[in-house]
Amino acid sequence: MTIVGSLQSGMTGDNQILFTKAIIDGVFAMIMASTLGIGVSFGGVSVLVYEGILTLFASQLAVLFPTDVVPDLSCVGAILILGIGLNMLDVVDIKVANLMLAPFVPVALHFVF
């Protein structure tokens, strides 16, 4: 969600995925902070910096990408998020971390074809 949300936010200005991720992270941070202490909140700073850098980088790349590639990129990211959900439900065993560069495949295919 971080990568797809940051790319979508930087390229189109749509922050919906980042807001959803922030809510999910906030809930889990409260649960973890209840057992691990206040140090959990310091992790939010690194997430803010990481997502901010990705969003700024994506906004600079937006001029290079054609506008019809962005929905395809978001679609591949949504499929990866679905794979994470299926892994969490123990329905399948997909190595989603091995597919981290998959959202960039539509970009490469657009330039090839």
C-alpha cells in the first residue's frame, strides 16, 4: 500500500490509499503501543519520511509517464494487496515481497508496445 499509494498520490494527487493505510497503521500502532510502549510512535516518523520521499519522487516522474499508465499501475498494486490479504487468510501462499517491482511492469510494457 505504501508504494502504490505514494505513486498514485504523486502522479494523480489521489491520496485515498495513503489515508486508508494511515488508518490501518494507526490502529495497529495503538495496539502495539499498549504492549510495547511509546517507542512505537517513533516508527511513524520513518514511515512519514519514506512515504514522503516516494510521493515527491513520483510527482517528478509523473511528467515522464503517460496518463493511461497510472490506472494500470494502480491495478497491479491492488492485485498485490489482494495477494497480501489472501496470505493473511491462509488461502494461498504467494511470495508478495518477490513481486515488489511488479507495479512498474505496465510502464515497461507501455514503452515496448
